[in-house]
Amino acid sequence: MNKIFTQRIKAVRCATGLALFVCLSQVPQTSLAISTAALYQQPLQESVTVSGVVLDDADGQFLPGATIIDAQRKVLGATSGTGTFSIKIPKGTSITITMIGYAPVTRTINTDGEKLTLRLKATENALSEVVVTALGIKREEKSLGYAVSTVTNKELTNAMSNNWTNALTGKVAGLNLVKSGGGPAGTNKIILRGENSLDGNSEALVVIDGVITSSSSGRNTGTGSGAYLSGDSPADFGNGLSDINPDDIENVSVLKGPAATALYGSRGGNGAIIITTKSGTSRKGIGVTINSNTSVDMISRWPDYQNEFGQGDQGQDLYYSYLTTADGASTRSTSSAWGPKFDGQSYFQYDPLTRTTSATRLPWLAYPDNRKDFFQTGNTFLNSISLDGGSDKGNARLSITNLQNNWIIPNTGYTRNTVALSVSSKLTDKLVISSKVNYTNKKSDNLPSTGYNNQSIMYFIRGMVPNMDINWFKDYWLPGQEGIAQSRPFSSLLDNPYLIANEMLNSSDRNQVTGNVSATYNFLKNLSLMVRSSVDLSYETRAQQRPFSSNKFATGMYRSQNIYNQEINNDFLLKYDNKFLDKFEYSVTLGGNNMVNRYIRDELRADQLLYPDIYTFANSRNPVVAIPNRSKYSVNSFYALGSLSYDNFLYMDLTARNDWASTLATPTSSDNISFFYPSIALSAVLSEKIKMPDFVSFLKLRASLAGVGSGSTIPYRTAYAYDPTLFQSSLSNPGFIANSGLKPLRTTSKEFGLDVRFFKSRLNLDVSYYKSNTYDQIINSPLDPASGYSSVVINAGEIQNSGLELQLTGKPLQNAKGFSMDVFGTFSLNRNKVIELEGDLTTYIMSTGPRGTVEARVGGSMGDLYGLGYERSPDGQIVYQDGYAKLGTNTQYLGNTTSPYKGSLGANFRYKAFSLNVLFDGQFGGVAYSLTHSVLAEEGKLTKTLPGRYNGIIGDGVVLNADGSYSPNTVVAANTANYYKSHFVRDNVESNTFSTNYIKFREARVDFSLTPKMLSKIGVQRATIGVYGRDLLIFTDWPSFDPEFGTIGAGGEIAAGFEVGQFPPTRTFGLNLTIGI
Amino acid sequence: MNTDPNRSTAALPEALLTPALWDVVTRNNNRALRLTNELMQVHVTTSDGDEIHRYVVRPNESDYMWTNWYLQLTNFKDMYNQAEALNNNTYMAMGLICEVYVTSLITDTFGDVPYSEATQGKEGIYQPKFDKQQDIYLDLFRKLEQANTLLSTPTALTEVQMAVEPLFGKDINNANTNKTLASTLTTTAWRKFCNSLYLRLLLRVSARAEANSASKMAEIVSNPTKYPIFSNNAESAIIKYTTVVPYVSAFYNYRVFDFSGNNGISVFFANNLNTWGDPRRANWMTLYEGAYSGIPSGYSRGQVPERESAYNSALMNDPMLGNIINYPEVQFILAEASAKGYIGGDAKTFYENGVNSAITIWGQTVPINYLTNPALAWNSGATLDAMMEKIHLQKYYTMFFTDFQQWFEYRRTGHPNLPKGPGVENGGNMPSRLRYPVNVQSLNGANYSAAVAAFGPDDLNTKMWWNK
């Protein structure tokens, strides 16, 4: 069986073996598994102790969670996290080691103290794979009528990234990460099966150990500034999701469609990411695992810069002069590179020693590495230690992790400390109490400002001209004016990058606690009640400081935000299962949930300071401005799940849920707050009953139909109220009209799937087709502003997503000498269609870039890019006038900003103690606008702007004749700078829009695991050393840095489609050492 | 349940005034820089892709003002309603005056626009019908009459209200310890603003007989007790920008480059001032190689001139940029009305008052013998066209950075006489209006179509009712 891509977790089966729904998620697997072991002592017989280690026969990896049973299928114990076990049994007992997905091995034990090394072979037909589904309920995969993808810890940590969600790329068909690329925190937005929400809220639900975190600690809070030339610049402060320590994750279950997430109710409509963290395992003594990870980040891709011509504006290509000299007027302040060719000549230039014009003419030179030299090699050190142990009475796991990051921009990075505790205690045979708590502190003295604006580094980098040496900027204050006046030897528009890095700081200190406490009472073997309370809290203090003489804040600035997020959930689950008529089994689960979400963001601003370099509110020149913001909403729910199976081959699930959402209430009425939605899912394992051809080893069909309702997570849209303003004692009418009759939105989805395995499961294919329609979205529908308002809150629209997902796994090679090869691949295709908006409304603007818009137009797709383009003749040629390309006057469709096709291909090679993993992934069919390209081209920085310099150039196109006809353009554009500007001016969205297709060499890892023999010599249970690489190569035509990007907006949202001063992408090399004692 | 803790369900009229008026004036400044000053050759861009100086105004230019004017109109009308409920004549009048001011900007920019049904989205009118400009204007006059009447029996302003009143109240409150007197001075100032604005709008439509402008202007001028108007610079309606957020100018957050980096003062703008030796040059522009010099507007594509004089960066935070309507403009209005015989009085006196006060309002001293310069001196025997050119050349500078007024007046009168560069498009015709915003076609389609059918094609060259 394939390990990288399997939809399986290595979990024990329940004590009752065949019962489907006994395994409660909240009851740690092992405590059930060993529950009868202690009772089995038979005093009259001689006891022997046997211990051992259980290994995967194929790769020699430990198998934790394998169950040890006797001939009567009584559970005797289970293997620990390092695959070991130790049990006391009557002499002569025949024990069987079982593990889902592996063939059982049986031994009869007659000798006391016997030590066994057992190698389990993977079974050809892994029919009983258990997966985690909604509400953490573990289910046999074959019983499910919808697709679930599981990603294991190993897959997540193969090529470790600071944000573990990066490791989901290429491993789940239909998963799309929109990456902020905004620095070390690197927030990602996770979209499953396409966007469906016009208000931009299409993100998957994130659930950590049953705690829903997406709307609390997982929420992004923006700085209020957009990426493009806004008042200040946004920084990516990250969120709780990116800060989970990947070493603490046991597995991630990806539930893609509403059928899978129906039990999550209103918030599960966009799919869910279910994260289960590790628990303690039953073992002798304490298991200690030490994990050390060191990685370095290096920039992997640059635009195609030219280094043949130096600084100079249009028409300044004949000479250069730093300030006015004998050679002519100054040409030093432009950010353009239309100046003279580097041809061995000399000019009066900047002298870094005197900080002014050189005394003599100096050789005219390019500094080809001047941009690269600003950046440094990033590094990350991640060290963790975990302790775990357990007995039949309970188990516990504690881990402590420290992460230190220095990013590629000097003086940026963060530290993170995480403590994770999982405890479970079996107080009586019937009562189990358990808790998981995760505490994280993340602290940074400086996270980089993003976007295209003065205080962003990339704004400076694009402004650099070839004849600048970055070293000239290192002393960033003018002598004698430290703290007051920065040194800007060239353009005064560009803040000195070392001033940005060292003085324009964005700091953050976030404390976060995510955890739950639950109690499960088993009234009967088949009747249990779980009650649980979970909390997700985060409190973050942020501050921004800007020094005197910065472009945006001439007398400095200091702001701070206190951000509090809280979500508390209380829920219960009552479960009952039984069988009837021999072949029928059923289970019924009833549950209820109460959720309260709170958010407080208090901001203080001192936008002018009295004295330089004092960042306190006491130093504010004006009264400190306070901007408070708080919100609260709650949802109460009841739900039920019924499952019925027949003869282990036909399965049916029915779910029903009713929600009561406060966001739909008005201050005086709660008439609309209740809504109900059901789902049904069917699964049939045909190969169990129908004779298949020999080469088909397994065939399952599945189908589901689901409805989900949602009351939205934005409160206060049902009553009219005045907005506060910054002016004293003032209010303003709101821009939108509230709606007291808001209804919930609805999503209905259909899904059909096929799971087929060939050649004794050497080749497995899983196919899903889905179609989901979202109706009655709660949107701010735009109005003609002549109505007095920009928008009205309404229920409207129908968006359809349909698509195909393929997952392929195979084992083409496996030989007796221990060499094996696994391959796996994913492919997904999503078609998004805007079927209807409101009434006559034909378009809905989703986001606006520096130029152009991303829209949802009726008949088109969400994410369609519109903007101005070339004026073209009827046959499509570019129209030139006076030798220069003309810009058209009307906006046009330029492509879709979401790639509809995504795929990945990976392989895993193993030979004895060595293993090698590689993963490639790609996306196809999307486009995006690149501001970086526009500016670099306008300023003559790209090699594509070299042709025509000095001699002029004739554009390929036509001219409009006086009689209205067109003829070929023959006019030489004498001014080459203006020629390129006429093409690549940022208003021309068409010429600056490029395909975002790419193929990336995403992951590679070589592991060496010490064999048990070697381990026993050095006295450790497990030791693995791995070398890995991440994002090693990018194959793309994207002209800027990285076609895989998003841009952080004012509200912290991450939007695709407009690249606005992106950071360079990095490739990561790392070394990982894991030792288990 | 679901009650917003961040907002308020009730608003006093005085709470609505400052943010709304500030928003309108700062946005007007913003577009004065982007549109008016390009079209009217105050400056010329040195960015070849920006073609407004060539009379290329893309459809997406329209949305900004349409949206923000109408959104603030909601506040001004709400202010009237809240004041009416409180029987507060003063705030009712202020609401009306501001509404008229903003509505006149909307209709003079676009033509026929939603008016009678506008800003009633809260009452369920999402697609307001368009009204004829003539009907709009006549109703605006009615509202100004009503405001003037209300202010004849004003409700006294409290000290708290005075302190937050953005146009006159704050200054008057600070300058007068007698608070009863301060209130009277403030309400009188608004009344003068009301009637001065009335004069501006009457003159704008004076070519239409049905507007009856001439006799109304005569009535206003002859009865200063009933229709007081500005009598000196200090009474001008100007939002006085500070550098304390949020009481800041439209350009407070601009870098100098954003304000003037690609904007070179035009030849036309610089040379007139040079001819006159005008002291306001020091307020407005930088020296280029020791002189004030401009570059030509309407240059051909690819023939971008290098910037010479630029805006003085101090202008970005200059309190005077917040001009709504000032005393010198009123004097030039009276000069034209007098020259055309609408009112009595001496056009020369009005003209010279205007010229002098337009300089002193910028804190400058009128140079000795300034008005004897032949380029400036009033010639009572000149043709009406020559008089108009003289008045409007002065008025042009007086309305520096004042929303779209230079452009409106040029469209009405053809003055001042602007040179046209070789690169101008649109048939060499100054745009007569802005197109309706693109999204109005989809969001208010039926009414849009009806308006275009009645008013004329939705392009740059359809004339207003007042200059048809």
C-alpha cells in the first residue's frame, strides 16, 4: 500500500471489531483497545511477559496502534507510538497482531520474556480503512457515500514548511491554497472545490480536535490598509491555523463537499479541514521523541532584469549626471533605466564616501546583484520534544516546540513556542474524561510590510536601477541627523530599504489557547453520551512604528491594535448502535451545539509624533485617535445522523440539522433565525457481491445529495444604524441598507464517486464528480449610488461549481530485495459558473486591483478578470498612433484568475533503510495581472525593453487612416521609453496580464532510518535522519517572481488575481533528525 | 440580539454635517487635481498614458464623484429631516444649502440625473428615476429660498453645536465670548453662503429665459437685508484644513510625488500670472530654473515635455484649498451680471473688488498699480466678449482647486480662452459632461435608458440644458 497518498490512518479497530460506530472520536483509540486487557488475567495459569516491536515489512517503519488480540479476539494491547508493545499473558496463548491495511501475524508464546520483531505485510485489499469524518466521528471509508482525503503526519512533515498548510499542496485533489506570500508568517487561504461565495468567504472550515477555529483564532485581521499605495501597508501577521505545530498533528482529514460536512451545519458549506492532534499511546514507560529540524530559505526566482543600460528617464540616454555637473542637469532621481548604455565610459556619479557627486568621473558600471544582495538566506530552527505514555487507565502526551525564524529580509522573522497536552483518563469502565489543550505564543519584533507602497521593501527593489550599489544605502540616516532624516541618495520617493527593515517595524505578540474537555459515558456497550466544551481564544497585541522622514509619515507614526478572538462551543453527542435481521446494522447519533463567537479589535493611532524615535502614545503630537470594533454572534444547533448498513456492502447515511443563527435576527425579531437541512449518502461495495474480472480487486460506488444552510458569520446586517466617523461627535449614514428579512443561504450538492482498485490493489483510482449550487447568498448587492447607498444586503444569486477529482495510487515496483516504488497523482478540474445575480444586476465586483477588477458576471465565472486593453483593429491587431500603442477605452475580459486545472504527481522509493520522496504539482488555465511587471517594463528594467534603444522601434500592428481603414504601422517610435510605456503602462491590464500556469518541483526528501539492530546498539527506539527540499524548481512563464500568489487586502483577506509587489519566492533545504527514546 | 455595538441608531443633525461636508470637499479637491486641473490647463501630466488633457476621459472616471456625491447627499437630506423633527430652522437650512450645493455639482457634471427620487433607498427606491436638469434647477432655487427664509428666523446654536460646525462656527465661537452673538454671526454666515450660492447657480442658468435669472439676481442684489451675500473674504465658505486627522486636506496622505511628481504647471496657467506679476505664484507653484514656467497642454503622444514649475508642496495642506464658494467669485459673478445688464452697479467695481480680494484671500498683498496693467485693467468700452474674457480669466484663478467650477464656467461661457495643443482628441472639443457611471446602466437600467432618450446620447459631448 502506498503510504504517501493513502486515504487511511493507522488506527486501531474498535474492540467490537465489526461494529461500525462504536469508536467515538473523543475516546482515544488505545484506551478502548486495551480496555479488556487488564481483565483478562487468569490467576490459575502461568503468566509470561512478551514484548516486541511491530514494523512495516516494506519499509521497516514502526507501526504504532497495531492491536494485539488473542484467539477469542479479546484485545490484549496495542503498540506504542514507536511500534513497541509489552503484554503479560497466559503461557501458550496465541496472539495475533492486527492492523488495518495489513495482514495479521499470529504467534504462540511459550517463553517468558520473549522479545519479538514482527513485520506486517500490507494487505492487497485494505477494505477497512478508517477515516475521520465530520464531528470527529471515525468511520470505515468503504461505508461513506462521499470522498474524504486523509493526509498523515508523515506527509505533512516530509518537507517541513513554516506554515504546515503548504504541505497540503499536491496531496488532495480539489484543494486550492491561495497564498499571501506575505513574509515569514505566510498565511494561506484554503479553498475546496472552487469559490462559491460572492462576498469572498469561500474558505474551508478548520477544525482542530473538534474546535472550530476558522472564525476565531484562524481569522485574519487586516491593518486597514490595502496593498496598493494605501495610507499604510498591510503586513501578514498570520493566524492560528498557520501556527499549529505540524509535529503535533496526527492526521488531517479533508472533507470536500457538503455531504461530508453536513453535520457542521452552516459553516461547513465550503468543506472542512479536520485536524486531529496526537494523543498518548499505551506503552511501557515513557516514550520520548526528539525532533530537530533546520532549514534554510534561498530566493529561487527573479524577473529577467537587464544590466545593459543605467539610470535615466526618457530622453536621458546620452549622458548621466549625479546632481548638476559639467556634463549636464541631474539625472539621479528617476527610478527608470532608460539612461546610457554601460559602454566603458565614465560619468560624475554618486560617491558613497562624500555622499554626493564624485570629484572625478567614475566608470559607468552595473551592479548586477544589487537587488539580490539586499536579501539574506532565511533560516528556521524547529526543535520539539514530546513525552507520551499510557496504560489501561488512560494516556497522556505532552509536547513542547520552539521555532526560531529569520526571514530573507533582514530584521524580519519570528519565534514561536507551543505546548500541547493531550490527556485521557478512564475513571471507571464507563466513564472516560479527556482533554486536549494547545497553547501557542508567537512573537515577532518585525514582520515585513507587503504590497506596493513606500514602506514595502519590494517597492524599493523595483525602484532600483542597475547602477546603484545596495551598500550605499546601508547607513540609512544622514550624518548628524540620526532619527530625523533618512539617507536617500537617489529618488526621494523611495524609502531607504535598511530604514524600512530596521525602523519601520510591525510587531506582533499573540497568545492562543485552543482546547477542549470532554467526558464520555458508556451506558451500555452500544449506547454512549459525550459532552464536550471547547474554547478557542487568541489575544494579540500589534504595533506599527514609522520613523521621522518616512515618505508616508514625515513626523513618524505609532499605532497599536489589541485583537481578541474567542469562540466557545458546547456540544453533546448521544450514540446508539445495534443490528437486526442478522445482516442489518444501524447506528443513530443525536447531537446539539451552542456556539458563541466574539471579536474585539481596539486600535489606537498616533499618526504624528513629537520627538523622533519615541514610540509611545505619550509622544503623540495630536490627541490619540481610538478606533474600536467589536462583534458577537451565536448559533445553536441540533442534529442527527443515522447510518444503516446491509451485509457489509450497502451503506446509507442520513443527516439532518437545524440551526438558529443570531446573525439573522433583528434587534426586535427572531422570526428568520431557524433553518433546517438534510443530507443522504449511499455507498455500495459492488466487488463484495458481484463477481469482478480478475484484475479488479475492489469496486465501490458512492453517491450523495446534501443541503447546507448558512446564516453567515457577519452580524449586524439586519438593522439600520449610523456609522461613527473620526470627526468629533459625528455620525454618518451607512453605505449599505440593512435588511430585516434576511434568510439563510443554501447550498445543495450532488456527488458521485468511484473507488476502483486493480491488480491486487497495485493500482487504485478514486474518481469524484460533484456539482454544487449556492443560492440566496447574503451579499451587499450594489445599488445605483443615486439611491443614496452603495449597496443593500439581500439574499441573491446562484453560483454553480462542478468538477472532477481524480486520485491515483500505484505500486509499480516491489521486489524481494526490499526495493519498492509507489507513485501517486491527483488531478482536479473545477468549472465555476455564475448563473444568476440579483434582478437586472449583471456583474458583481469581487475585488479591485491597482487597475482592473475581478468580477462575477452572469454567464461567466467568479474570478473573471476585466480591465482596459489595447485598442485593436477589427482583425485584432494593436493600433498604433505616432508610433505608440494606443490604449482602448472599454474594459474587456482577460481571463479567469483561478486555475481550473490542478494536478500533482509524486513518487516514493524505498530500499531497506533508505527512502526517497518526490512531489511535483502544477496548475493550468488561470491568469493574473502583474504590477511588478508593469512597473519594471515601464521603467526599462527588463531585458524585453532592450530592443530599439538609441535606434527606435516600429511596433507590430496597424494605424488608423483618416478614411477609417487600417494599414500596417510603419512609424518609428523614436522615444523608446515612451514606446514601452505605451505598451506596459499599468492602465493596460491586458498587456500586464499573464498566465499563472506552473509546474513546481514541490518536495523532495531522502530519509535514512536506523534499523532495529542498529537502534538497539545505541539504545534508542527510533532514529531517522532526513534531508529535504521544498519548492525546489518553478517552471513557468510568469514574468515577475512566482505565479502562485495572493495579495493581502485591508481586511486581512487574501485575494488572487492582482500581483502587487510580491516578495521573491524561496526554495527551502532542510535537515531533519528524529530520535525516539 | 444582533444589535451592533459599534454603531448608533439615532443621529442629531449636527453630528451628520462635518463628516459629510468634509467628504464632499476633499473629494472635490481630489478630482479637481485629477480632472479639472488637467482639462482646464492648470497643470499637465507628464505621464503619457494619462490623456485627460487631450480630452480623453474614460468611462471609469465617472463613478467616483457620482457615488460619493450621492452618498453624502443622503446625509444632508437626513440632516434636514432630523432637524425638522426637532423644529430646528438652522439645521434644516444648513441641510438644504448643502443639498443644493452637492446636487448642483451632480447635475452640472452629468446633466439629467436622479433627483426627486434620489437617496431614498432606505424607503425602498433602489432605482430612482432621472429628472430633467431644468426641473432640478428650479427646485434647487426653491430650496435656497426656503433655506434663506428659515435662516431669517434661525434656531440659536448651542456652544457645543458651534464648536463642531465646520464652516464658520468653530472660528466664530473661538473669536466671540458673547455666545448669543456668536450664534447669530454663524447663522448669518450660512445665510450669506446660501444667497451667494444662489447667485452662482442663477448665473449658471442665466442663458435660459425660463430660469428667470436676471430678475432674481437683481432682486437679491437690491435687497441685501432679505438676501445678504458675502461682503468680504472672511465670510467665504471654506473648509479650513488642518494637519490634525481627520480635519485634513484631500492631499494630507499624499507624497509630494503623488501630488506634483507627474504634474507640471501649464504654460497657460503660468504665463498669465507671469504677465501680471501675480504674487499668488509663490503660494501655488515652484520655481523652475529661477522662474515660474509651464509646459504645453495637449501635447502629442510620445512628445512628453519635461516638467518645469510644479505645484508648491505646501498647497497639499493649505487651508484655502477647501474652498466651496468665496467672496471674490461672488464679485466676478456680479461683474458679469452687471456687464450683461442683469443687475445694476458698476461692473468695473465688482471686477476690481474681485481681483484684489482674490489676491488677498491667499494672504498676499496686491502689488502697486496691479490693476493698471493693460492685461488687467477694466475697459468699460470693450466688447462684452472682451469683458467676459477678462472676468473669467480672473475667475479661473479664483476658483483654483474649487471642485469642477472652472470647467463648468468654461463650458457655459467659453472663457477663458484656452489654447489647444496638437494632441487633443474628441474633435478638439472640451468635454461637455462626464458619462453616466458604467454600473448605472446595469443597476438602474430602465431609468438610465429613459434619461438618455430624453437628454441625449451618453457621451462626452451632450450639452446641458443651461448651454443648449
